[in-house]
Amino acid sequence: MSRTGGGKKLKGTGGSTRVDRSRQRVSSPGGAKSKGSSSRKVSLPFLIASGVGVALVSVLIAVCVRWAMTSSLNQPIGLPRVINDEMMGGAQYKERLWGSYRSNVYFGMRPRLPRSLVVGMAWMYGLATPTGEVSLYIRHTCQHADNLGRYGWGQHDGRSFGQQEITDSYMKLSTSFIINTLPGALGESWTARIRADSRSSENATISLLFYVFNEGTEELSFELGNSGSTIESITGDIDTIGNFRINFTPTVARQPYYSYLATDLNKISLLSHFIETVLKEGRSPLFPGERYIFDSKKTKLVVYQMHGQLPLEFEVTYSSGEQVPLVGERFREELAKYSNYFNKKFEETFNLKEKGFSDDMIVFAQSAFSNLIGSISYFYGESLVMAPGMKKPINYFPAPLYTGVPSRSFFPRGFLWDEGFHQLLVTQWDTDIVKDVLGHWLDMLNADGWIPREQILGEEALSKVPEEFVVQYSSNANPPALFLTVEALVDRMEGTNKLMDVNYLKRIYPRLEAWYNWFIRTQKGPRPFTYQWKGRNGSTFSELNPKTLTSGLDDYPRASHPTSDEYHIDLRCWLSLATSVLIKIGNIIKVPTDDYKEYLKSLNDFDTLNKLHWDTKRQVYSDYGLHTSSVKLVTDRDANPPVKIRKVMKEPRLKFVDSFGYVNLFPFLMKLLPPDSLQLEATLTHINNESLLWTDYGLRSLSKSDPFYSKANTAHDKPYWRGAIWININYLTLKALNHYKNIKGPYQEIAGNIYKRLRNNIINNMYTQYKSTGFIWEQYNDRNGKGKGTHPFTGWSSLVVLIMSEKY
Ligand SMILES: *[C@@H]1O[C@H](CO)[C@@H](O)[C@H](O)[C@H]1NC(C)=O
Ligand SMILES: *[C@@H]1O[C@H](CO)[C@@H](O)[C@H](O)[C@H]1NC(C)=O
Ligand SMILES: *[C@@H]1O[C@H](CO)[C@@H](O)[C@H](O)[C@H]1NC(C)=O
């Protein structure tokens, strides 16, 4: 068996813009070097005589400037990779080679290897319309428009087992799998069981489909059963995984029909189109009659189809090398064992029963957890990136990414700051997975120390995002929330202090430093120890308040008129966290940390913090910049067609930005306030105030009394971080409250009181919404607690499990 594919060729990555959260194109003003100015500066006297000479030099210099920008922009940093060949070939990697790493489909699996096998499920059914015709429905990629009642993992351990339930119209589907890799034996095996039951008493039929696609170049072979229309097995010998066999076994079926399809498909980006459109549009033998279609010069995609009355069930097994997959009764038994073990480990890890939660609430927590860990996916590819001054984007270096995703339906790809929150939850469960995910992200560093903010890797991911939103700008940051993960990981390791862990820390440390230095170097503010999110658009006229996508809090109000004078409180606090984590690791791996200590001392100096950011008049920490809140969107009737533009009613001036919400809490969230400070008292008072942030469902993102509260930013942008309740910041708030309630000080009791009420509000509302809608949501409405935004959103909203478990 050979495994030589790109899996070992670890290279870089790419990025993209999440369609809704970051719909804006962002690029940085300033710092751009134009070709013209470069050539002027260098042109030599003896060449000036000749126009040809000038042109030549200009071209040469332009090429050099381009080359210099390009070479660091899309080159990996010259440091040893975290995920190296040893790790890729090692036992850890092999154990988690296969997984449900295709979170964008209702059920799919793939190995963590580029250009390899990809498998997935779809289903199809017809419903009679009032006019007596039959409408066909096909389900494959997770979509809001499918309007499913519920879907998601009830249990998933991130490694070898998962169970999912899906409700759709009159049926309930279950997908379960076990990856059963015997240590020591060559190869891998897994078994998946797909079952559909009826939710009504009437006889109903359904078509279950399961496809196998090779993204590499090799052909697949298949064998038909006796009837000549059912696939019994698919085999192949492909570069990435060697010889393999996939078998299909119907296990529950009354008078079923089978059919199959084998065809050539050269791109994975065409897969969902093929499954969801071509199959549906009459080329599929959904109903008896047409039995199968076979139109293939080269077989790359094989679809197994089973049609019949509910209930309907089949097993599909995969094996390579010497591995023998579990089938039938043995599979059932093992599934029950895994499920029991999951329950046991869940309680040992999160202690929810011990804390008095009902069985029903534990089911909710298990679902939140399982969907986070079960949506961890694998991508391979390269992003489009651009540096200031470049005219066209270029490809980043190709690389694999193993990462959680915020939402299976809407954001099924990697997002830099989200991941720092995702892995906090996984750290409690399985630190091997965390180390692996973190390593992949840190291996995305380019030669400048930059990591692209959003990752659209591979044709499948790319095909879903319009090109203008794909490009990542190398001047732009995103909160270094991965330092939260690193901190949690180090806390878990402490005490154990195993050699392996220290070696891991040694591997990631230079990369963390390079990333950190990129922030310090590029996101500088106008004064010492001030910091600025670059990339805000100072010339936009359509936004009520120009967005700051880089900060992660897109439309949270900042200085209304972006200039180089502004500086941002949240970025400063993120860097304080990052510095303290570097010191912590430095002490463990025994490298000098004096410089960082010195820097942290200045960064955390309370007087400096207050001088720069404390607005004495309003008693809140604030951004500073050229600002006015007297703005509104008006219709410009001179334009054709009329558009909404911003009208400034009162001229801006340099001052504290007088908004209040999540951004202003950051010194508190990062625990930078002395426990006896008036600043702490004021912050607690504001949090607790219903006219400001407090609601019965959690803290809202922007004060109800704020001029920008609930305001749309443009004619097309709904308010996003302007009032809605977000779980990641509520988690950080509870973490900080937990800190202040446990250390001595005059505000200990009030912190404890707020902590208790906030925690209850979050848990109760998210649970209530889950019961009534079937989902965990991206945000919650601050007026009535209702889930809003995308769903399921089991990225950082799953932090509710840590909130229930009180692990901070
Ligand atoms: C359902 O199907 C079974 C066998 O296919 C048949 O005996 C039964 O009468 C059907 N029931 C209804 C309500 O159509
Ligand atoms: C800033 O906004 C203006 C007006 O909407 C737009 O034309 C321009 O391209 C934007 N600049 C950047 C760098 O995105
Ligand atoms: C709550 O905030 C409002 C609006 O700023 C203010 O008028 C009120 O006095 C505050 N209440 C308390 C108890 O601080």
C-alpha cells in the first residue's frame, strides 16, 4: 500500500471572505508602493537620456517589487512545520485518518489526504402537490432552504464514532459510523449505517443514495449483484490510500428497487451540482421502471441507490490493507458500546449530571458538543491573496487544513478567530485533536508571519463563494484568539508536563512568536502601546459606520471616520493575552522571556491603560479616533438608481468613540482590571444595567441606549454586532466574572451574583430555543431570546457546554 499523496506535502493555504459576516472587500490603505514611485526614485542619470532605458528600469523594478512582495506573501515561513512528516505518518495521524470531515453535507466521510476518496449520502423523495403532480426533493449539502426540522450529531467523539439524526418531512433518518482501526494492522476500515424511518403511519417511499468519488486520477471499479442493477462493491487502487474495497449491504428493506450510476466527473466542485441537480432532473431512476444509467468512459463517481418503503436501511463498509470492517450484529453491539462509553466520558469530562442537570439538558449539551467536534473537517488547497500595491491576487501556497467550522449550512470552512474558541471546548475532551488543529493553523504562516483570516480551500469550497469575496489581504488581521486555545492547552498540560507536550510546545513556540511579531509590527497605532485594526475603509460613503471585519466584530461601531489617528481597545487586550501566553510557554520550555515580560509590564500598566482608553466622563474603556455618532443613512435621489448614502449631521472630532458594548468590555474580559478598582465596579454596574447590556437571555453586543443600536449599516446590511447576543463574548464574560468572584476584593460578591444570573440566563434560553426550534443558533435576539442568523451554528455557540460545566 502506498501513501505518497499530498498528505505529506505540507504546504500552505488560503483564505476567503465569509459571505455574510464579511461580505465586504477589505484592503488596507497606506503602505502601498506604487510602481511609479519606485522607478522614479531609482532611475539613473545615464539612462534618463533614453526612454527605452527608463521603461526597462521601471519594468525591472516593478518586477523586483512584485517579486519581493509576492515571495514573502505566498511563501511559507522558514520554520519547521508543526505537522511534519513524522506526525503525518505517525500513529496519531493514522488513527484519525478517516472521519466525518465533510461537514458541508448531511453525511460524508473522507480521509485527511488531498485528492483522495470522498464519500457521501443523499436522499430523495416525492411529495404530491395540490394539483396532483409530484415534486421531487433531494437532500445532500446542508442548506437552510431544505427547511429540515432538525439535524446534527447526537454523539460524536471526534475520532471513531458518531450518531446523527435528521428529520425531514415525513421521515427520520439516522446515520451512524464506526471507524475501526486495529492498532498494528495495516490499513483502515469503517462501517456506516444509513437508516430511514417513517414519522407517519402511512406507507411512504424514499430513495437513499450513497456515492463514492475519487478526486484523484485513478478509476474506480465496481461489481454488480445478481439482479444486475445493484452495486455490491466498489474497489480501487489509488495512490493516496492503496487498495480498498467498499461493500453495500441492504439490512432492512421491503420490496426494494436498486439502481446505480457510474460516470466520469473530473472535479469535486461539480459533485454537489451533479448529485443535487443532474440526478434530480429526471436522469435518476427514482421510481421503478428505469433501472440504471451507465454512461462512462472513465469511472470516477459511482452512486448506489436503494429505493423502497420505509423503513429502509443499509450498511456500507470500507476496508483497506488487512482491516476487516464490522458488519451486522457486531456493528450494532459495538455501536452500543461506543455510545455507552461516550456517555461515561461525557460525564467524567463535564460533570453535568453531578451538577444537577436533567437528562434532557444533558442531551442538549451532548448535541452542542458533538456537533462542534463532529464538524471538524479537512481541506486542502490554496487561497487567493493580495498585498497592498498589488493589482491582482495570487495563489497562496497550497496546504491542508484540519479545523472546526462555525456552521455546517452557512460557513462550512475554517475561520481564524472562531477556531480559538472552538478548540477551548475540544481541549477538555481530547488534546491530541487540539494539538493537531492548532498545528495546521500555525503551519499557515507566511514568511511575514501572517495567517489569512478565512480559509476557502479546495475547489468544492471555492465553488460556493463569488470571486470578489475570496481574496484575503495580507495587511489585515483577525483576533489572535488561538492564544486562548494555547493557554487552555498549557493549563491542561501543567502538572502532567509530559516530555511529548514540552516538545510540542517547543515546536509551536517560534511560530507563535512570528505571528505575534506580525501583529506588533503591522497593527501599530499612532502612539506607543496603542494598536489599530488595519483595513478599514476611509473613503466609503455608503456605510453608517465603516466596518472593521478584521476585528471579528464586523459592524460594531468604531471611529466614524477611519484615520491613522485611531486606536482600538480590544486589539490591545488581545495582545496582552498573547504576550502573557508567550511568557507562560517560555517558562515551561525554558527560553528567555525577559523581553516579553518587559513588554507586558508596559502593556498592562494600569495608569497607561487608563490614560489611553478610560473615558472618565462615561466611565467606560473606549476606542479613540475621529468620530461622530450624528450620522444617518439617507436616499441619494441624484443617483440613478437612487442609493443610500451616509449623511454626517455633526462634524467628527478626535475623541473617545462614545459607544458601549462588547468592545468596551475587553480590559475586563481579559482580566486586566485590579480587583479593587473603580473601573471594575463601573464595568460590573454597566453590565448589570438593563438599559445597557443586560437581558434575560445573555449580554447584548451593543447597549440599548447606543446611537447605533439595532441600526442597519448600509441599505443591504442588517445589524450584526449591534445588539444581538453572541455566545463567545458571553463565555468570556462568564470567565472573567468567575475570576473576579474567586479573588478577594470589594466587588467579589457582586461579581458572583452577576455570574450566577448570567449563566442561568444563557443556559436556559439556549436550551429553550433548542427545544422549540431544533437548533443552536449563531446569535440570539436581545428582545425575546429567539435564535437568529444561521443555524445550526455549532461553532462557538457550543461553548454553552463549558458554561454548563463551569470550565473556564
Ligand atoms: C402498506 O404496505 C403494505 C405492504 O406493502 C400493505 O399491506 C398495506 O396495506 C399498506 N398500508 C397502507 C395504509 O397503504
Ligand atoms: C472604499 O469604499 C469605496 C466606496 O464604497 C470603494 O469605492 C472603495 O473601493 C473602497 N476601498 C477599498 C479599499 O475597499
Ligand atoms: C442604567 O443606564 C441608564 C442609561 O445610561 C442610566 O440612565 C441609569 O441611571 C443606569 N442605571 C443604573 C442603576 O446605573
